[in-house]
Amino acid sequence: MASETETTTGAGQRDDHDVTRGPFERWVGKAIKSPDRAYRAMFYVATVVMLLTTLFPFYWLMVLALTPQRAIYQAGLLPAGFNPGIFIQIFQQIPFHIYMFNSLVLAIATTVVVLLLASLAGYVFGRMSFPGRGALMLLILAISYFPPAAFFLPLWDLFNGNVTLLGVSSPTLYNTPGAMVLPFSALFMPLSIFILTTFYGQIPDGLEDAARIEGTTRLGALFRVIIPLSAPGVATAGVLTFIAVYNEFFFSFLMNNGQPENWAPLLAGILQLQRAGQFEATFNAMAAASIVGVLPVAILVVIAQERIVSGLTAGALKE
């Protein structure tokens, strides 16, 4: 009887203590006993924050796009009106499809150049030993941290024919794809070299040796053996480069005069819509153009998301 009374009293005290505690204290106590609850809570919080910070800007663009220009300043969390025709008007006001085509061509061309050169550099860094390899890799990665503005003035002189070497002037590349593809390739190549170096270094030497015995060269082994076996890494480097070039602002804005016939990219088209209004900026048209312009990248990410995730995670493991 005494033991039952003590048990009852102890249980009663514990219950009273639980009642006096607040809901947060009770949740913390349960989380201490079961850490999985805390992990799930952190996951849900991080997911909600990520969705709000990434999806809300797109939602706000949709609100602005659907709101008529005359009511643009009355827009709130819901559109102040409904004007879906703006998505057609942006192609009628300016040749917006040409701007999108220019961006796609520049992004594809840069991706091809980056993957080709980064594959060669990744093979050298990942599969060959030479003095100073680590220091040279650090130097390449350090270059990627320089701001693009630091290269603008030298490149401006170079691409406008103002640089003379041994009596030969540099070619005039302003208003041509070369004035954008070359800086893009230099800016985004270090990351691709790092990704491909990691993947190429994990390929067993025996596979390359077998290809060399069959008579292929190092270059042939790279394109016939190393690259196919490193497909996730190559796809990751290519997709990241494509997205970065498609969204690039600095050189896209400064290396052309904004005209579609001079390979002005998507950014120039959106800025042209800013000046399309007679007395004020057409914010609804700019929002609609931004939504249409981001669709190719969104589709690419949805299609290649598995490749991107596997490429970013597989490089961290070495069997």
C-alpha cells in the first residue's frame, strides 16, 4: 500500500509539473526524449522558409503582371484587376522572342566552350601529377572570386580595338557574341574545372589503362571513357554554367547597345519594356517578361534536377 501511494503521489507530482509547464517547454522535453521530433521540426521550418524566400518573388511577379498598369500601385497580395493579355503584349511591343533566342544561344555557346576546356583542365588536374598542382588549382579558384567589375575596363579596351601588341590592334568585338561569351567562359569555368576534377579523379586507373592498351590516346580515353563515366558531373557543370550565363547581368548589359540584332540578351529586352511606357515604366510588362524569360531555366531545372543533385553529392564520396 505504501509503495502504491508513493507511486500515485509521484505520478501526481509529475502530472502537476507537466500542467504548470508551457507548451514550448513540454515540446522541448519531448524533443529531448525523442530527438527525431526536433529534426522533423527543423526540417519543416527550413522548408517553409526556403519556399517563402524562393517562391514568393515569383508570386509577386505574377501579381504585378496580372494587374493593369493603371492600377499597379493598388496591387497587394492579390492582383488589383486581371490582365492576362500582357503576356502577349510583351511580344507585340518589342521582339522579345529574339532577346530570348539570343540569351539561349549565348548560354549554350558558353556552356559548350566551358565544358570543353574544363574537361581538358579537369583531366590534367584529376588524373596527372605535376609540381604545383594544388597551388595552381587554388589560383584558378581564387580568380573566380574577383568581381566582374574588376575586368571591365581592360576588356572594354580589348574588345573595342584599343589594345595594340607588336603593331597589331585587338579585334573589335563590341556588339558581338564574342564580347559576352569570352567573359562568361572565364567567369564560370573555375567552378566547372573543380567539379570535373573531382569526378575525373575518381575514375579507376585500370579503365583508362585498358583504353590506352587498345591504342587510344589520352585525349581519346578522355572522351570515350572518362567523360561517359562522369556523366553526372559533366551534366552538373553544364547545367550550372547554363543557368549562370542565362541570368548574368553585368557583361550582358555593358557589352552591347541593347539592340536585338546585336545579340542583346534577355536582360536588354526587359529594360526595353521599361522604356515602352509613354510617361512611366510599365512594371506589369516587365514582370510578365521576367516570368516568360525564366521559364526555360525552370524547365531545365525540373528536367535535370536529379542529375544536379547526384552530381553535387556523388563528387563528395570516394570509393
